[in-house]
Amino acid sequence: MAKKINYFRSHVRQGMTTIADHDNTGKRSKININLKVKETNLKDNTSANLQIDKEVSILGPGDVTGLNTKIISKAFPNKNTSNFEPSQVPFIEFSEPDFVWRYSCKTVNEGQNWIPWLSLIVLQSGNNEDAEFTEERSTSKDLPPRIRIKSNAVLPDLNQSWRWSHVNTIQTEGLSPKELENKIKNAPDQVICRQICARRLKPNTAYRAFLIPTYKIGAETALGNSNEDIDRRALLWDEPSEAIGSVMPYFYDWKFRTGDEGNFDTLVKKIVPREIQNLGSKTIDFSNPGYGIDEPDFILSIESALTGINGQEGNDPMPVEKKQQLAELFNRGIEHNNEETILRVTPPVYGEWYAGKQNSSEKVNVDRNEWLEEVNLDFRYRTIAGLGVEFVKKNQEGLMKSAWQQYNKVKKVNRELNLGRFGRELSGCMNKRLKELQPHNYFKLSLPLQNKVLIEGEGNEPNTTIAPYLKASHITDHLTHKKVRKYLNKRKGIRTGDALVQVKDSHLVSKSFRVEGVKRYTHQGTPSNFYQKSEDFLETEWVDNIVEKTKGAMDPNKHIVDRIKQRTKSFRGREKLLNQLSDKEDELRPVKWYPEFHQPMYHYLKGLSEEYILSGLENIPMNTVGLLQSNRKFVEAFMLGLNHEMASELRWREFPTDMRGSYFRSFWDTTIYSLDPEEKQNFRNTNYGQQLLQQLTIQFGNAYNTFEEIEAAYVEPNPDSTQKQVATLYEEAVEKWLLTRDEDKDIAQISEWSTASNLGNHPVDGKPNANQENQNQTVILLRAELLQKFNNVLIYLVPKNANGKPDFTNSENRKFPIFEGEIGADIVFLGFDLVSADAEDYFLIFEERITELQYGLDVTGDAENIGWEDFAGHEEGEYLDGKLPGGDSNWNNPAFIGNVMTRKQTRVAVKLSTLI
């Protein structure tokens, strides 16, 4: 696909204004029209040539008293924005490419540029003394609103306003000036004109932008005053001081407020790689944990879901005798005494059903060091599991409502499967009797189903049913007519054994009997007048084994099973199997199922306390980037307690369950940036993808009825409001789908955990780090002012190239987060499928995602970019007007200014090894 780029032009003039005389001083520009007319007298057939000279006036700025705001395609920043970047500049766009210069009357630079008939200014607002204007009441409802300029107002030089207007279009790279001119002329709907307000804004200040008439005649008209004696080329002011105290009309306005100073590049450069200390654990007093255990001064250090890269778990400091006491309490829940089983109420053993210990008198053993003992006998992990239990208790009603709603769908499927098994058995008994019929009788019996019985074509021939096959046969369909069958039934039938035999004409029908439409057919070498069967004829005219194929098609083990399997395959694909199916498993067995909840559970823990996600947040300095790791033991302990309690709740509510379902398996949140091209294609075929397509088609019509259009809107660098909405819905749908995928879960199904394994060793097969000794994932932690101001920053990894620089040449080499999360407004963490040993080979990239066109300058320039400070004598709060940076004459070209002030995408790279 050809690359598209921004093209800029200094101005566009179209229509009659291009031939008008703009040198006169009247109210309007003039056009002298010379019209030559040939006059013919029809009576005497004489003719004469006449010339008519006429001076025509065209509308100008003095004729405009209002503006249809539909022509405004964009005003930036958006209305009521509260944190606009002070280094950027406001601008307004119009959907017609010549609009800014349509009523212009004055040229500059020897006619090369036109002063626009509208100007964009920005004034400080508010109710305090810093406000640069006051509101004025209009004298008529037919006139535009107006303001009065205060003495402290800073205004632009209108003689320099031509610099800050330009034409912009996005077209294929490599167009010549002539080709670009033709594009603008022939496709004006793809071109806009833009006005920039080149005022350097102050931080944390309220502003209001106004679109005002540039020419004095336009202002007087908009104020309702007489404009007959005003030179239409006179500007509203030649010097800004002339406007102080005056009343000024405006056609459009909007409010906004700037935020703290600092653009993306400046804020990223503040970020410092640090090795963060005292993170990832907190101490809890366990002197009296309950269960009859009393251990004075028993302090435990409990790790959070994220820990330092070199974090050490340490041994459980709980004395062995206390553990033995706790184990005996758990094991007392069930006791087998001779033929009697005694049940007692004891604290729950988290995970006992998954380990198959629910009926065991020894559920836990102090001498074993397996996951069941770790999560129940180690108070550090039993406490974490208890957090999961609390979630189910607090949200039991909502969870059960969702579980029953899910079950209702599966119940319908299982009913259909049960009816299918019943129908298969019933039809099987009937089919067994039918198979005992003679083949030709069986075939005749199947004729009512001739449109449904499929015959497979041989070779390259297409499949067909019996009906079209019989229709193509030489045997006429008229033999089945009522009169023919009535006549034939009166004839004496011939039957010789089981097979069809050769029949003489006289045996079938008299030669004198004629049926309309019956074809006479004579097989080669056979002197039959009507119809005769021979072995050769049967082989050449009849499908081989058609009766057997008909029997096979009518077999209930095939047609009933295949049809129901097709209708239920989507549910069968989500079936939760505890063991591999045997070859003898019934294909119409009920779906083995349990409810699933896909929400990322870290959100719940973060709501309880951010300390559960990362302890020691107060130890992270602002503008810090560091390396952490996920704590799989924490995650698995929490998810185990969560699923154990959910199983208990399901049983209490008499929900059909075997107590071993993995109802929750997602702890971290997913991110769309981990999606590869194959997964993107897979998403299209999912229920989430189809529902999204249906929703967008209903909402936006044919504009977004394909995934190509939806994905194009998502990656559009300069989206409109509709494209933003489409992109948001697309991202939400993809991330919901990712949460449902087995490969994106954070733990394997608990019923598959080996009883001899340890806590923290149960990732999903194929998950990054799944086969490594350290299965904790590398996590980038960022606390920065950048996040408070730019909440759409993109963070990812790229490998080094041969020169030790970031390699951006191949986008497939980039590593995006596999999970992400945030804590507060200034902390994010992102998990990568990377171990710390590989950090030497990667750069950490901070990239500004510019989702809409922006204009402005950096505060300080560099070798490649101009900054505000490069304009000599320019102060904060002032307009650039005609100032040039270092005398650069290119700044006398509005197209050049538009291109230079367009904000470019910023990337900052940090060596990942510096974080370790």
C-alpha cells in the first residue's frame, strides 16, 4: 500500500475572486464583464454585433454578519479541555479549502500571499483581573456576539496573519505540484484549510479562543454599523494597541485551560532508571491467628502480587509443632471409624477437591511440601487465599446470577443432546427393521426423502441428491403419475427372486398404450420398444451401490449425530474435560461444563488495597522506571482460594457441579498490543468479533461493515470522533475476547495441577516462561509525571541492532506487554515474556501515540527542531507575529510553517539492562 503524507499549500483561491479587481477602495471588489452579442432581425434578415460592458460587484467581508458553524470541521483543543499542553497552539479547520481567503481583499509579499478575512486569537479568560476581555451585549439578535478588549490584552499583528493560515491534505507520497493542484481542484472534500493561533500559552491558565473578522469593514458590519465609507482593505487594527478598549465581534469561540508545562519529550527525559528498594512485601502480626494457635511475637512478611526482581521468598518461620497442630485440626474434618464415618466442622482445606482429598482422613501432612500443604499450612499463602474467599462472599449474589444465566444456555444444549440420543435409539430400531426389506423395496420406501439423501459424486463430479439424479435419468417422471400407477397396479406383477430381471414389453404395457411425455428408449443391441434392463445397462445407467448409499444416508448414527454435532460444536469446543476422552465416548454425551468468570481479578485486590498489588509504593520516587517480577505463588494462592470458595457456593446453591471447576483463571488484565496478525484474524471469527461487526453496522451503517474498515479506524493517525468511537469499541471487544482464551489465562486448570507440584508452578501450557525454572514474568514499573499528562503513552521493547541501537526496521521484532495494569494516576506496570537475563539485548521504548493532528513547538529546540526559545525577543504569552528563528526566511512561507509546527511522533529509548 502506498504511503500517505501531509501536503501543505500557502493558500487557495477559487471562483470569481481570482479574476476580480482588488485594487479599488470600494465596499466590494469589481469584475468588468465584456459580453459580445450578435443581433439578428428575423423580418429583414439583417444582423449586427453588439458589445455590452458591465461592472459587477462580488460579495466581500463587509457582507458577512454570521457564520454557519457546519463549515468548521475541527477546533483544537476540544471545548473545555483542562490540561492543554502550553507548548502547543490552538487551531481551527474549515471543510472548504478556500474558505479562509474567500473574501480576502489585501495581498502581501508582492501578491504571493493573501491576508485572510478571518483571524483566530486567544485571550485569557476568567473573572479575575488577568482576564483580557469582558462580555458585551449585542444590539440585535441577528448580529454575532461581541467582547470588549481590556487594556492588559495581548493581541496579534494582523498584518502578519497570512503566515498562520494554510491548506492541508493527505495524499499519496510523491505527488508533483501540478498533481497536487489537480487533487485539490478535483477532490475538495479531501482538503481543509487551517488557521493557527501562534501565541505561546502560559501554563495553568484559562483561555478563550475567538474567530474574528480581520478587516475593519467586516467588523463594522458585524457590529451593525455603517460601512459605506470604509476602505475594504483596511484591517481591524494595524497596531495591536489600536484595539485596546474597542468592541470586537466574533463568529465562533471555545474555552480551554492549559496544564502544567512540559511536553512528551521533556517529561520522558525526566524519567530515571532506578533499582527500587523495599518493594513487594509487608509485615503482618500473626501472634494470634486463631485455630487455637498462640505464638507470641510471630511476625510474617507477606509478599504482594509484584515483587522486586531479586526478591527472596524465604522460609516459613512458623514452628513445626504449630504446623502439626494446624494439620491435625484440618484432618479432623472426616474420620473413618470401622464402618462409621464421622464428619466434623473444621476450617476449610483450600483445594481439597482439586487434589482429591475431600474424603481423606489425612488431607494435609506436615512432612509433605506440595501445593496443598503450602496454601493451607503456610499462613502467608493461606492469608492470600482468604482474600479470594472474601471476594466470593461479598459478590455471591451477582456471581450466582451469572452462573445460572450461563447454565441456562448449556441446559438447552444438553436437552437437545439428550433428545438426539433418544431419537437415535428410536430411529435405530426402525432402521434395523427396514434393512430387512428387499433392496428395491427399501429404495422405493426412501423416495419421499429423495431431496435429502446425498449421493457423492465420483471424481470431479459434484455431490448431488437422489432427486436431481433421477430427474436426469432416461426414465420419465411420468411413470409415477397417478393414472399410470393405477393402470400398472391392474397388471399382473412379475417377480422372480430378489433381483430386477429383464422384462418383455408385453409384461409391462401394451404397445397401443401411450402415456404423454414417455420417452421411447432402445438400448444398443436390444430390440425393445419401450424399456429393458440388462446387466450392462444397469452398470452404465445406475449409480453403483445406490441402495447401499441410501441406507448409509438414512442411518440414524450418521444423519442424527452429524446434525446435532454441527449445532452444538461451539459449546463442545468450550467443554471442560477433567480427563482425556476415550474412543468409546458417546458423541451425543451431555456437555461437561462449569461457569467461567473472565474478569481480571487484580482490579478487586487493588480496590481492597494497592498494597496487595505492590507493597511499598511510598518508596518509589517520582519519574522512576524500574524492573519488577510477577509473584506466581501469590497469584496461584489467591486464585485457589477464589475457586475453592466458588465451588462451595455452587454446591450450597444446588448448582450441578463436581466441585473441581476452574471458575476464575484470569488475574492480570490483557492488552490489545499483544495481538499478532494471526490472532487478529482469529478474532474476526469469534462471537465477540461478529457481535462487534453487527453493533457497528447498526450504529454506523455501511461505513464500518467490514473488519478491514474497523481495523483501519483503529490505526488511523488522525481520527475523527467516529473513528475514535469505533477504535474504542474494537479495543474493548478484543481485550474481552483475549480474557476468554485459554492461552491468555494466568493459571492452568486447577484440576490438572499435579498433587506433587509446588505453588507457583502452574502456568498455562505454552505461556511465556512456562518451561523455565523461574516462571515469574518480567514487569516494567513506571511512576512518572508523563502518565498524569499523557495517558496514552505506548511502552514496548525492541531488540538491539548490530550497532547497538534500537532496531525499528522490523515491527514483528517488537515485544508488547502480555498484561498491564495501573495504580493511581501516575503508576503503570507492564508484564513481558522476557527473563532478566535477556535484558541486555533490548531497549525499552516510550512512544507518544498521536491520535489526532497537533501543532506547536518544543520549548527548547535542537539541531533538527525549532523551539519557542529560538525566536529572539519572544516572551511567554506573546504572539510570534513576524519573528523569524535565526533569520530563517523559510518562515515567510505559510506552507513551511504548517509543516514545521506539526507535532511529530516522539520516541525515547532506554537500555533495559540499566534497570537491573
